[in-house]
Amino acid sequence: MSFPLGAFAQCPEIDRTPGLGHPYASRYVLRRRVYEQSMASSATSQNSKRAAVRKALDRHKVYITAQSFSAGAYKARVLVDGEAYWVDEFRLSQLQQGLSPAELELTPATDD
């Protein structure tokens, strides 16, 4: 069965972009935009999470092997990259934030 070219002239919905002539088209377009934005923000979120994990893995690990409280002062023996150091609370926080022992000019602890 074939239709003459002007057969659909009385149906204005056919000539329009699919879906936009429909009474619910604005809802469809809005939902589509929300979906696309959520997918974009989801991808951005995934990228930032991956970057945070990469940063955490690149940072050196700081292990506290001993702690000392004497005369109101705190000291900790930490293990960083296989080397032991005695540090105060401030230096410990700097190590945990990612600074290296070389940047803090720390000297390795002597074996007890």
C-alpha cells in the first residue's frame, strides 16, 4: 500500500521532530535533560573518586609503631617507607598529610 506524498499533510505531528508534537513531549525532554545531567555528574563524581583513590595510593604510608607520653610531651616512633623515625605530634600530622621525611629533614631513629 502506498500513500501520496501529501497524505500526511493533515497530521502536523508527523512533520515535526519525533516526540516533540506529543502532549507529554516537554516532560520527556525535561526527563531526558535531567537524565543526561545526572549521567554527566555521575561521570564527574566517578572521576573525582578515582583521583582521590589514586592520590591516597601514591602517598606514602605512615605506621605508628610506638608512642610515648612524657612530661606532657607526645612522641611517636613511626615507620615510613621502611625507615623508623621519632616524631612529635606536629611532625606526625605532617607525615600523615603526605610530606616526606626528607622534606621535614628527619633523621632515622637508631635501633633501641
